[in-house]
Amino acid sequence: MKTNNAQGRTICIGITAYMVAKAFINLFIGGFSFSGLVGTLFTVAFAVVIGVLMFTGLQYVNFGVAGYLALGFMTHLPNNIMHIGSNWFYLLEGFVDVGCAVILLILPVVREHFTNKWSELSDLLKS
């Protein structure tokens, strides 16, 4: 797989690891249940798919992932603020999500990683 910036790719792998770890941590915090376990497995699978997309370094994937993280933060923000006594951890988690989104959009090494053209996808997979 071709990368334009190895450090940027490493940061993307770290963001993926954070997203997977976040799913398992939320399972432990929320309590074990069958539906919680199924939801966690779905969330982990989705995080892995996002990670694979980020690993490719294809253009604009960073914008999509940053949007996904920011949207999750914004949808849960009102509830987390209203119940800050019991949801402080989720509020903190949301700010980490926003930090990851900012990293994906602003950090030059990460932006350089996302410069592979979609039209060259088959060539990326060969090298």
C-alpha cells in the first residue's frame, strides 16, 4: 500500500485504535447485555472499516471521518451537558473525538497522507 506520509498513516492507525477501544470502554461502562455486546461488535466493525479506509490514504476520506466524529459529538453533546454528573466521561470522550477530527483536518502530516487519488485505487492495492 502506497503512503505519502508514514507519520500521517501512523496517526490514522492511532485514531482507529482509539475508536475501537472507545467501543469496548463504552460496553464496560454501560454494563454487559446481549444488545450492548451486539452494538459494540457493530461499532468495532464500523471502526475497523473506517480504519481501513483511512489506511488507504484516499483523498477526502479524512473529511468524512472527521465529519462522522464531529456529528457524533454534536448529537450527544446536549444530553452529556444536561447530565454532566453522570456523563462527564462521555463528555470527555466527545472532546477527544473533536480532537481527532481536528487532527484529521489540520495536521499537515495527516493531510499529506490523504493525497492518493480514487482513480488510482487499483494501483494503490498492488504496491
